[in-house]
Amino acid sequence: MNSIIEDLSDKPCYCDHACLKLGDCCMDFKEACGVVDCQVTQWGPWTACDADCGPGTMSRKRSVSTQPHNGGRHCPSLEQRRGCQVSNCHLHPDPAIKALQPITEIAMLLPGALSHSRTANDTSDIRNNLRVKDPTKNPQYDPERSYCVEFEVLKASKACRKEENFKTLKEGDRVCVRCESEALHENLEWRCQGHGVEGRVTRWSALSAPHCHGKWLRAHSESDKTCSKNTCKNGVGFIFV
């Protein structure tokens, strides 16, 4: 009964508060009835990742600038969260905490066949190579610091089976992962991120296929400088990033 039709070709509009839910209010309904929708501010900046090392969470917030009145639109969410990953893990001065840090790291992997790509873009200027990759000035490029780690795969996501380069990561199998000098991190005392701790379960993820991930157990406490373990003899399966 309260519908208004100005033209026979127009659909009726309504002037009661039920129209707010049904979406058929008259054009001037909000002004006439003092309906005020909720208004919010712009999103604030994202906070820093709440993890010191490995996966964590970051968030951002906004606030209500105008409260809703007379049936106006309710306020939307005032907080958002998203995942984050801290890979630049600085070692803690406390020896007890320092020993546990490698457990929280996630090993990022690439197929061992891509090892050659690290030097594919080297300059032909031998003087520049000597200056940049001088082991006495930058231990990261000292080939003598390379080593291999043997892992027993405890868990692998189903997505790994669809990835040609990572389908060898099967539960129960052992794999060889090489830490090349170019992947060494100074802040980790010149070792690769995620090389694990013997007897403690750690995590790994395929860099080029993020849905392929899982858990593994380091087989030996000492690194294999010569990569002579049985799993490495037929070629290194993967490399640390």
C-alpha cells in the first residue's frame, strides 16, 4: 500500500524500513528517514611479521568513522590477517635458543638439475669474477664450503606427485640435498637455511611448486662435504635456495 509509482513503466519503490533488506527503497528514502550507513576509515599499514623465523602472521586494521543509524548498513570487518614468512633469520645470542632456531626454518628446494643456473649469468670478465667471487673477501662463493645433507621424508603433500621435478619426494624415502656456496647465509653462520637438526622434524617446501611441501628428518648430524652418501652417489636430488 505504501508503494509509489511515478510512471507506469517504473517498478514500484517502497518507503518502509523493510526495503533496506529487500533493496527496493525509493531514491530519497535514506535522506527522508535519516538512514545512515556505517562508514569506515582506510586500511592502516600491515604490521611486521609476528615470527622471528619461519611462518607467521601479519595484520592491518581500520576503524569506524560513522556508526550506522535507523537501519543503515552494518560495519564491515575492521581487521585483516595474512600469512608471512621470515627467511632472514638472525641467530639469537642465547645458545639454548640459537640451537633451536634451525628447527623453525623451512628448507626451500629446487631440483638439483638447476645447479648450473647459478653460474649461467656469470660475466665473461675474469677480473670482475675474481673481485666479486673472491672467497677471502666473500665466503659465500667459496666452493669448499659446499656440503650435502641426507634427509628421510616423513610427509609429502599430494601436489608433489603431480610435479615432475619433485615426485621423488616420497614418504619413507631418503633424499640428498646439496648446500652450494651461493646459497650460504652469512647471518646463519655460513650455512643453508633449513638444513635441519638431527633427531628433530623440520619442514621443506618446493620453491617452484609451493603446494608441494612436507616434513623430513635429518639423517646425520655432520654435513657430508664430499656428498658421498648412498642417496647422493647417483646425483644430488635437490639444492637449497
